[in-house]
Amino acid sequence: MEAAIAKARVLVEAMEWIRKFRGRHVVIKLGGSALDDPDSVRACLNDVVFMQTVGMRPILIHGGGKAISRGMAEAGIAPRFVQGRRYTDEDTLRIATKALTEDICATLVAQIEELGGQAVGLHVNSESVLIGEKLSLAGENGEEIDLGRVGQVTAIRDDILRATCRAGAIPVLPSIALDTDSKPLNVNADTAAAAVARLLKVEKLVFLSDVPGIFRDKDDPSSMFSHLTVKECRQHIKDGIIVAGMVPKVEAALEALEAGVRKIHIVNAALQHSLLLEIYSDQGVGTEIVP
């Protein structure tokens, strides 16, 4: 009986948040090593299906860097990175598009449906909703560095996204955009998710990753920040507390917050029900960033 009562308390606690977020869009980015753990992926997707069932409107965006690297290795193509970004020639783009759309996206859609939800893959081989332009970086002397077919999201087909959510399906978006000539571009999944969140002005943007959150000391698990503001994040980047791959993720998140997204969450995909614990409980399990 005590166990049953405890379950009822959890439901009552969640009720406030379920009511608050009903009908609201949330962008969830699934990536990192989490994609290589089938159990973690399935658990995360189960949470996403729950969110849709209780009235939220989740939009799932994913990358797949390791799958792309494996495809390139099988094709005998050596990867090349420029300032941390994968140089994308036509052969690399073809491999990336296949890995993201035909392999990962199709698998995620099938798993969501196995869990009782509805999902639609929206991408260059079906109906693309990400519109982008080529991305170039500045070199040390200000010269333009060409990255090949690497892009950034500049616009979205929000009518398709909203209609898909209203129909009760979960949009699943690989991080491949189309330029104005309808040619594919390889896009960083973190920045793609932030762009969609920013352009839709969603309630929440959640990064599901292989790290639990942002730490003051990466070697001290007890030093994780549970709550940060935009100002604090910028200071931590300046001070070198937020470093390496977390920097572009956080910078994209801050841009989304400044454009109207209400809250950013960074949570560990390997923690069972981390999505539900972060969104539907009084005490979260990751790092939240607010304006």
C-alpha cells in the first residue's frame, strides 16, 4: 500500500506540470554516444511518447556523427575536420544523408511506433522542413574557410511541423537541411535543434546527451550546476569552465533563449526517465538554463 501511495504522490506532483505544458511545443535533441546505446535510446523515446500522450508536442532532432564516420570508413574515405566541423564533400554528404535519413531516422520512427506512439520522419527524402545556407568560418587572418556542403539552418517549414504535431504525430528530423536550390547541407544537430526551437519559440529545448549537465569541475560529479542564467553561462565560457564541445551547444542554447525560448535543459540520456524527471518533477536531474 505504501508503494501504491508513493506512486499516487508522483502522479499528483506531475499533474501540475502536465497541465502547464499541455499543447506546448518542446524540441528534443538526441545525440552523442547516447545514440549508440539501444537501451538508452528506447528509454528516451518512451519518455517522448509519454510527453505526447499527456498533451505536449515534442519535436525530435538527431545527429549521428559516429554513424557517418563508420560509413566513411567502410567507403575508404578519411574524415577531415576544420575547426571542429566535419568537412563535407559530395561523397561525405551522400554517406551522411543515408546514415541520418535511411538508417537512424527510420529506426527512431519505427521504435516510437513500437512504443505505441505515432511518428513521421521529415527530411530530404520525404518532406524537408529545414532550410539552410552554406556555412563558412573565418581563418586566423580573416580569410574565408570553405567547409564544403556544411550549412546552418536559417528558416523552417513551421506549417508542416505544427500540422504534424496537431495530428498527434512526433516529427523526427535528421540534421540535414536544403538550401534555396534544394541541395542538401550537413548541419550540426545542436545548432539545428536550437534554430528550430528559436524559430518556433518553443516552451523548452532539451539536449539529451551522454553528459548529465554542465559542471564547475568536470572531474567532480557533485559540482554540476542545476540552474544557470544566460549571464552566468557567458561568464563561465569566458572563464573556461564551459569548454570544448559544450561551448557550441551552450552558445546555440543562449541564442535560442534570447529569441524567446523559455528554458533550456541539458540531461543525461543514459539516466532512466531523465526527460520525465527533468520536466514533470519539482526537482530536475540535469542543468537548466533560463534567460
